[in-house]
Amino acid sequence: MKTAVSLPNELYERAEQAAAQLGVNRSQLYARALTKYLQDVGPDPVTDRLNEHADEHAKDTTTPGSSAAARFLIDSGGWTW
């Protein structure tokens, strides 16, 4: 996928130097950096909490069907922000 991004000049120059030192092209450097950043950030805490909440209420037998319907919406992607 091609994309265009804007960077401060200083960051661009540092990235160019890093790519040269690592022997990779700019795209490879940015892909590696973004991959590492996303790994470090980890999963979205809001989504994790919603999943925990749905799992807790899936065990609730006082309202049969409603938890299963909610879980289906979440798992199917039918619930988007």
C-alpha cells in the first residue's frame, strides 16, 4: 500500500540516516518502525475491557439470549464506533 505522510524535517533526516546505516530503504524502515510501535502500544484497552465485560455477562443466565446476541454483534464486527 502506498501512502504519503508529512514529517518534520529533522525527523526525516534522522530516518534517512538510520535507513542508510541499517542498509534498508525508507519504506522498509518506516514499516519496521510502525510494526515495533504497534507491538509496544499493544491492544486497545477499551476493546479489551468491552470484551471482558461481554465475557462476564455471557455467563449471566438471568437474561438468556441477550448476552449471546451482544457477543455476536461484537465478534461479527457489527458493533463499530
